[in-house]
Amino acid sequence: MRRRRMWTVVTLFVVGCLLWAGCTPAATPTPQVIVKRETEVVTIRETVVVPPTPVPPAPTEITLVDTNSGANFQWYWQNVIVPAIQDQLGIKVNYVVGKIAEQTERMKAWEAGKGDVQLLFVKPDDIASIVKASIPLVKLWPDHKDDIPNLAKCPEDYLKIAQGVDIQGTGALYWRSQYMLMYNTEYVKNPPKSWKEFYERRAEWKGHIGWIRPDAKSGAGRGLPQGE
């Protein structure tokens, strides 16, 4: 009997402990801090700074070599054109009369960008020879068509070709020679329509054709134009 009471007390004690443990507040759980790391991607664009192409200063003095003009035209350059350039543009012009053969040889010896002549006044066959010799020249047309107002007045063919040579726009016209065929309608009833026809029918007017003598100083007197 006594043993039964002892087990009853033990059992009650165990049950009481269990009930006490159930009524005890649960332990506060340790909070877990989750750190979410976000990777920030920063794009850095490399800026390449290209320095502007240096613009050479405007010239204050230039040299013009004339291998084309006769005495009258040389006077015109010296007394009319050069003073006008200096007055209107403020540029000193050294006007030099020379020979194309000598000038061409000097140009062949130039280093790139170090020539001592800025302007050349030459005949069409001379500019053709210079280009054929691969002497570098500044391309005027069409690169500088807006910088040279009168360039627009030149026929495009004359800016491309000289004496059958592609001059690559490196020359511009200063003047063009004009030819005129005159005849007496009383004797010439069927005049030629072109210089080519005039040449082909030359036997019809043998002894009646007047022409500038071949030893004339003007270039117009040393050639017979032929074309359509």
C-alpha cells in the first residue's frame, strides 16, 4: 500500500513537472539577420578626346611665280593685280617671273609642305606636265569651290582636264582664249560648222586663209584648235 502511494506521488510529480514546463514561456528565438548584398554595376565610359586638327595661320606673305605671261601681262600683274591683292587681303605678294622647266625641277626637290611657292601661273600643258611628274599640288576643285567664288564660272571640263591629262582639280582657269572664224558671205556660201570641218576643207580656201603668224608671242598664234 505504501509502495503504491510512493509511485502515485512520483507519477504526480512527473506530471506536474511536465505541466510546469508546458506553461513556461518559450525562449525567445535569436533573430537571424539575413544581409542581401546587391552588386551595383557601374559602367564607366571612356571618353577619347581627339584634339582638333590645327588650322595653319593665314599667310601674310606669298610668292607667285609666273611662267606664262609676256611683257604686257607682267606689267598688268605688277601694277594692277598684286596691289589689289595686297590692298584687299593684306597679304604681301612676291611676284616672280620664271621659266617652267626651272620651276618644275625646284618643285621636285621640295619636301612635303615645305615649298617656297604658293601660287603658280602656268600654261595648260605645264600644269599637265607637273601632274604627270607626280608633284603634289593642292586640290582646288571641288574641295575649295566655295572658297574661290569665280571657280563656279569655270566649265567643269576645264577643271578636270588639261591637254588630255587628268589634272585632278589642281588647277583653275584664269582666262580662256577665244577664236573666231570670219568669212565673206559673197564668196563663202557654205561656211564650215566646226574647226574640224574647217581643217578638213582647207583645200577649198587654199591661198585665201589668213592666220596669225606662227612666230607670234601669243599662244593663240601657235596652235590650230580642233574640235566639234
